[in-house]
Amino acid sequence: MPIYEYQCDACKHLCEALRKISDAPLTKCPECGEDALSKLMSASGFRLKGDGWYETDFKSGKKKNLAEGSSKKSSETK
């Protein structure tokens, strides 16, 4: 589930919310109680790289290049 950032137009309070994509956006500010929350645009937490594979900053060591290792094994068996 993605984390969305919101800012209240009334009191300028910033907050984050873990929401499903299909959930309706939040409107009520948890700080002041006004119906003035606006969803903010922010950078995504992952990056796409290569031929449909993705790598994140959380991988390390040998796990970082799993796609390369599997293609070598499949070409060796042919």
C-alpha cells in the first residue's frame, strides 16, 4: 500500500497516511479537524530499471543483481 502525503489548507499541518489506491482521499485534518486536507505530490519510493526488473535501495550484496544471475543460468542450460 502506498503512503500518501497530505497538507491542511487551513492550518498547514503536514501528515502521511498509508492508504489503498482504491480508498477515497482523506479530507479531515487530524490536527485542527477542518475538512481542508489536500493530497501532495511526492517522489516515489522505487525505481524501475532494466528489462522489466526493478531494484530498490534496500538490496545489497549478491541480491542486487538477481536478474543477471538467472539469465546466465537459463542460457547455460540451453
